[in-house]
Amino acid sequence: MTAVTTSFESEVTAALATVVDPELDQPITDLGFVRSIRIDSVGVTVHLRLPTSFCAPNFAYLMASDAQDALRRVPGVGRVRVFLDDHHDSAKINAGLALSAGYRGTFGPEAEESLDELRRTFQRKAHTAAMERCVMALLKSTGRTVEEVHGLTLGELPGGSHKEALLRRRTDVGLGIRPDDLVLVDDDGVPVEAEAVPLRLRFARAVRISVEGNAHFCRGLLATRYDDEDGGLSTHITNTRRAS
């Protein structure tokens, strides 16, 4: 395999890594949802899989559609095809993706809410969980108390993966990421009152535990469902594209 081909594979997998499960807030590549990638002279074909055949159709479509959009942004990708395997709505979803029909065009009257509304709901949950992780990590490392973090700013948070995740989530929901922006805010960016900080953090902790618990549960279901596949939950990559 040439260096050029290897680099292209990396671009394709990196693009898929930007797609997250809306409820679990983790990349589909980390969750094992990318079943296979085929790269050839025509383009890229990706097959996705989910923990059960009855995963919510709106979640399933959102991830498949996001994967298609992410791949189309890869320079020189050619034709992009994304298929969802083993889902009760696979035929409908795959047909909609092939036609670029959009969520409402794919599901018609069944599409009760737009994907933007769904995405917004889970982006807010992801922000809440990321905020709690940062604050609790700070309390643990500094010995500060909950009562002492009112007025905490982004600039006071130590660097690292927790802070980077929080900044990304704040950007997703339209909140500022300046060093003097407050950490403890609600979903609309309104500062949390001092007396409400303990309650806000307890709520945020419940959201974070729910997200992490669901992710663990889904990994277990996926491993059980596909434990007989060669390579387990790893992604099978076939590449016949060659450098010109």
C-alpha cells in the first residue's frame, strides 16, 4: 500500500470519527458502529451497525446521514455510499440516503420532529455532562468546595481532555469560550445563581451518569449481537485505490 493510499484511509476514518451517537455523545468509530469501509477507484462505501435492530429510527438516520456528510467533505473522496445494516428500517433509511432525501423526505409523516431539534436536545445534554466533569475534576484536584465554584471561569479550568470537550460542547450549543466566560451556566448561557449551584451540579451529574451508563450498555449489546463476526467490533477496511 502506498503512503498516499494510507493517508487517504486516515482521512476517511478521521471523518467518520467526527460523527457521534447523539444520545451517547461518543464517536461511532469508538463505539464500534462502523462495520466496514471499502475504498476503491470510484469512491467510499461504509456499512454501519447498531446495538439492536430497533434502535430509534431518528437516531439511526441522524448518524448515517452525518456519516455521509462527513465523508463527502473528504477531498477527492469520489462517490460516497453509506448503508445501515440489520435495522428494522434499513431499507427505508438506505433508500433515503441514496436519494439525499433528508429526514422528512425519508420518513414522511412519521418524522414528528426535525433532526435539528433532536440534535439540539442531545447537544445540550452533552454540554451539561461535560460541564459537570470539569467542575468535579477541579474540586477533586484543588480541594475547593461546591460553594466556592460560583463565578468559576473557563480560564480557571486546567487544560486537558475534559476542558477541550467542554469547549467543543459549548461551541455546539452556541455558548462563548472566552477565558472570562462563566462555566456554570444553563442551556441558554444564563449564569447559575450561587444558591442554585449544588442543585445544578446534582442534575448535571445525573445526566452524565445516564449518558455514560447508556454507552456502556450499548457496547455490551453490540458485542453480544456481533460476537460471531471476524474481528469482533473492529472495522473491516478494504482498500483497492492506488496512487496515480
